[in-house]
Amino acid sequence: SVAALRYEARAEAYAPASAARALLATMVRKRSNLCVSVDVTRAADLLAVVAAVAPHVCLVKTHIDIVSDFSDDLVVQLQALAQQHDFLIFEDRKFADIGNTVSLQYAAGVHKIASWSHITNAHLVPGPGIIDGLAAVGEPLGRSLLLLAEMSSAGTLARGEYSRECVRAAYAHPFVCGFIAMHRVDDDEAPPAGQAKKDFLILTPGVGLDSTGDGRGQQYRTPDEVVRASGCDVIIVGRGIYGALLKEGVARADAIAEVTRQGERYRDAGWQAYEARLGA
Ligand code: 5BU
């Protein structure tokens, strides 16, 4: 399993100009396998959270369609922060349509996701044409795609044979650099005949140190369970980091300071779990 290898040893498995390789290099440089998920609805809050945790993260995950006051300037400012603080951007778009439609959704519309998001993701429900549609837009730009092989939510239908089908599709399409999954799904499926085992990145949401769920189906595990015990590569943390900003009666400066503290805490926990995995 690639879980036994250091991140730096795995970078060469990816095309030199690909987002996946850039992500691994960033993780090594910053000693961080932490992706912050910033699910706030105001542009100013999004930028404030990102600025507060930027030194501690390798990746910033957005749901750009929840930002009520979205403008092109938000993207310009997010990109400036990415440059300044050395992180990549992952729009968690979860594409799920036919190839032709996802090409348009990825390239155009209000958000023009492909123009600024290094990594995005897709469901395999429509079949492999979705990968071709996204690759037509993203591959020339050096973008990378994750398939949603598993989800963190209770009762998810993405499991078993469906998850293994995602691994098979990933072997067939070099634009796919890995998976959203809860464990090393790529170890569950042998490579296609005549092909060597490939390196895939596993990015994992549903990570929290202080709670086990959100009452709406989300299920949390600790960084240690996710990275050391399950062999995943990147922890994705949302409310565990920016939660203070949602609390009534907390002064904004105090909330932002708490966001920084939590970012540091999850970065340390994620990296410790990775080192424990290597040492095992
Ligand atoms: P949280 O605040 O740490 O619970 O946020 C988790 C984020 O990850 C949120 O943006 C979800 O949309 C996203 N997510 C998830 O929670 N579970 C999944 O299986 C996938 C994405 Br895919």
C-alpha cells in the first residue's frame, strides 16, 4: 500500500504539471496534510477564515455556490492568498451530470471553476463520460480530479462494488488523481491486467476532534483514525476549525484567533497521525 510511503516519495507518480503533484509538494513543504473546508456564506468571512488558517493548510476547500455575495474579486483575493501562503484550492463541486453538461458547468457560468480551482470532484453515477467531460476542460489547465468513492454521511450509497468501480475508472483515466473516501479504497481493487499498482490520493471529510456528528448525518472521526488507522492522505476539516465564527456572542477578533488555534491543532494532529503511520 502507498500508505507506507512518505509523501515526497509519492510525488513522482504524478505528472510534473499536475495539481496532485503540486499538492504533495505543498504538503511536504508545509508539513501539513490539512485541508480546511470553508463553508461560510459571506465572501468576507471566507477570506477571513482562509487568512486565519493559511499558514497551517495545504489545501482550501470551497463550496463557491453558497457564497451569497460572490464576485470575481473573491476569486482574485483567494488566489492572492494561495500565492502568498502556499496552498492549493479545491472546489467541492461534486459534478454529477453527463460529459457535455459537466464541461459547461466546469468551464463557464458565474463561477468558472476550472479557471481557479486546482482540484475538483465528481460522482461516477453518470458513468465514465463524466470524467472525459471534465478532463477536456481541466487537463489542459493541469487540474486534477477526485472521484467520490465513499462519503462520510450516514447511510451513504457510495460503498462496496460502487467504490471499487470508482477505482477501476480511475485506472482508466489519468485525469483522476484519487478519491474522496473513508479508507484506502485503492487497496480493495487489483489494478487492471498488465497495469502496475498506481498511486492515488485519498482525501477524507468527516474529521473532528470534539464531536462525533452534527445531528444531520455527518459522522466525525479523529485525524488518527483517518490517517493512521485508515491510511488516508489528507484530512478535510470544516466546522471543527471555523466553528467559533458561527457562535453568537463571540467577538470577531476572538473568533478569528480561535480559527487559527484550531487550524494549528488539526494540522499537528494530522501530521502526527501521518508520522505514526510511517513509524508503524
Ligand atoms: P464539516 O463542517 O467538517 O462537517 O464539513 C465537511 C465538509 O466536507 C463539507 O463541506 C461537506 O460538504 C464536505 N463533505 C463531507 O462532509 N462528506 C463527504 O462525504 C463529502 C464532502 Br464528498
